[in-house]
Amino acid sequence: MKLANVITFSLATQALFDANKPALVIFNPLLGGTFESLTWTGQMGAVSNMFSTGNLIKLNAGDTKTRNTFMRNLRPILKNLEFKIDICIANGTITDSLSSFGLAALRESINKYAISDFHLAYISLMGRIAAGGNTAALNTAGFLTANITSIKTNHDGAWNMSTTKIDLSLSIKSLSQSNQIIVNTLMATNMQVIKSMHAYAESISNAGLIKMTTKVAILSSVVPTPAKKPRNRHIAENTSICYQQNPVARDKMQFTLMTNGAEAFICRMPTKTGTCGLGIPLVYNEMTELKKADVPGTGDNIIITNNGSAKMVVKVFVVKG
């Protein structure tokens, strides 16, 4: 896991715990008492302090006022952003939940002038804005590139008063051994809570909660999924590759021949091996879009054949139906 996601992952786990806390404490009494208020929150605080490295400049009154002004400048921008996210969710152009953008955590860090939490919440927010088609959707709703730039400008104005920063794009393993212990202790507590929540969900046969109470599910709620990009498939002369097995009927497969003079064909076959005797030819530098039913042949394996005398490259992509 990347360092930038540790705190947001922990906060997402805590939010799920708090939503079910009374029943969970009865199910696992070890999660009651001062577990959350002292142990768990204390571990989150230790990680947050470690990420700021304790090396913030000792600011004089004037510098503190300037830094705090940068942070407060985000309040009206975030209000505008929240309104536009709601619009996009309502019209279906954004499928993420409002809470996944982490606006509450960012506002809380501004209220407390907690610079390290501010930085972590900012990273989470910008990652969610950049996820999938969210930026384009927000632009259409009126939250423009200039607004996004303003978030970055004010964040940088405050954060750049830190003398030393850990590279939060790196993984936990990049830390020193002592700092790894601090982070791993928090992650172990997170997993203790997640396993308890998952066991509780199974005990009451709550299918929805079962799906939510896994590390993968919680992490996916706070970490944007990178948009899929076309891939280049390299195919040697007079050979074939199996591009896909059991393609979804409603999905659209896109093929673009990138090698001038090559002879490429697409077909369907019942096995992963074989050569397209008859198929759809690809045209150099022109995209061919096909659904499974459009591809000639039989079977559930999509084959790309190179009938030429040299290696060729075909750019491939799937558009979900």
C-alpha cells in the first residue's frame, strides 16, 4: 500500500466501524472501551505525525497567519466542489459516492490547521477528482480546470512551509525500519477491525456488509482506480495470439493495426491456439470496433493472427458495455 493511502484507508475503516459500532462491540468486546478513542486513534495520530516528519518550520506569527490563510482559502472552493459533485452524482456522470472524495477529512484538517492531515486529505481528494471521467464531468458541471488549479495552489502554499517531506507516493516498505513499525502497527489494528466486521457480517448473513468489510473493498473506496488504457500486443510473423477468452457479449473490442504493411485478421475459435483462416482484416492506423457476435468463427476465444513476414503491433482496448 502507498503511504498516501494509509490514513485515508484507516479513516474509511473507522467510518464503517462507527456505522455498526454498537453491534460490533457486542460481537467482539475487544473493540469496546477505550479501544477506538485511545488505541486506534492514537496509532493514527502517530502515523500522521510521522508523515509530517516533525520537521515543520517553527513559524512566527506572520508566517502562521499566511499558512492558515492558504488553508482557509480552500473552504469556499470545497463548497463549490461539493455542490458540483452532487450535480454529477445526480445526473450519473460521477458514480463515486460523495464521501469517497474525502471532503470531510480535508475540512477537519483546515479547522484544526493540521498540516500533515491536510496534505494527506489533499492527495486523496485530487486522486478521486482525477479518477476515471470525474474531471471531465466536473468541468461540464462548471467546476473548471482553474478551480482545480486553485485547490493545488492553496495546498502548495501551505504545505511548502514544511522543510522535509516523506515521498507519499512510495510504499510502506520504503520507510525506515522504525517508521515501518509505526505504520504496520496501525495496519494490524485496521485488519483486526476489518476481520471482526467481516465475521460479524457473516454471522448475521448480511451480504452487503460482507462485501464491504474486506481490505480490497475498503481500499477501493479511497483509492481511485486508474483509467484503463489501450495496450500494444506484439505478434510475431506467421503466428497468432489469443487476445480474450469468454468476452462479454455487450462489450466492444477495439483493434488498431499499428504496423504498416502487416496482414492482421480477427476471428473466433473454440480453442486458444490456431490461426484465422477467415476473419476480419485490420487496416493500418484505422480502429476496428467489434462485439463478440461481430467476430466470424465459432467459440469463445478471440484470436489475432499475423499472416505477414514480420512482427506486427496491434493496439487493443475494451469498452465496457
